[in-house]
Amino acid sequence: MSKILSITLKKSMIGKPEKHRRVIQSLGLRKLNSTVALKDTPTVRGMIRKVSHMLAVEEKAHETK
């Protein structure tokens, strides 16, 4: 059973450093309050850690068949 992370952009990217903007875009978030579902991997966790002050993250269990 793998975990899925539901990631929502809660704060605007206006005035944020370019590195933060690139991390958010690479997560697949484009607009405020947009949500993506990604697999829980160390890479994704590291990206979330960089911009955690701008995101809301929920863990969901996901069964693989």
C-alpha cells in the first residue's frame, strides 16, 4: 500500500524567490487553491519541505492493484 499526498497551494507566489516559484511549478501547482495528488517519495517530500509555508498537505492511503 503506497501513500498519496494531496498538496494544495494556499499562499500566493507574488513576491516569493524564483527558487520557490520553480519548486511550486514542478509540483504541478499553477493557481491559488489548486490541488494535486502525488506519490509520497523522498523527492516530493524535499520539495514540500522547501515551500511548506505556502502549502497544505494531506496524506491519503492508496491501495495498488
